[in-house]
Amino acid sequence: MESHNTPTLTLSEAELQLLLNKAAECGAKKALHDIGLHDEEAAEDVRELRGLLESWRDTKSTAWKTFVSWTIKGLLLLLIAGVYFKTGHAAQPR
């Protein structure tokens, strides 16, 4: 097997940390640019998205509570109607 002389790079811990921080920052900027959050309006866009998400969650919760409420009311109405008809109140002549 043939051996190649490749230069070895030696970094101090501080230099390595600086290099890693720079790479992370560069990657974060690219990721934000890729999703369209690279301009000065990005922070406002994120706040607006969070507001929309919170509104969606509230709407979903309210819709679920309304569904459960109407279902319970419907079942109670059926129960009351069943008792009413079962006891013969609906068939009494005048």
C-alpha cells in the first residue's frame, strides 16, 4: 500500500471552537435564507406565524369543546324525549 504525505492541521481548542462557531453561524444563516427568513422582516414574520399558530390552536380547542357540548346536549335531549314518550305523555288524548 502506498503512503501519501498529507499535511496535518493542528488547532488549539480555542481555534477549533471559533471554527465550529463560524460554521454553525454560516449553516444557520443558510438555513434561514433557504426558508425565506433572511431579511429584516424575518422576526416579524416569525411572530406573525406564532400568532397564527396560537389562533389555530385556540380555534381547534373551541371547535372540539363545541362539538362535545352539542353532542352531550343532543344525547340529553334524546334521553328526555325517550322518557317523555315512554311515560305516555305524548299519547294522552285531550
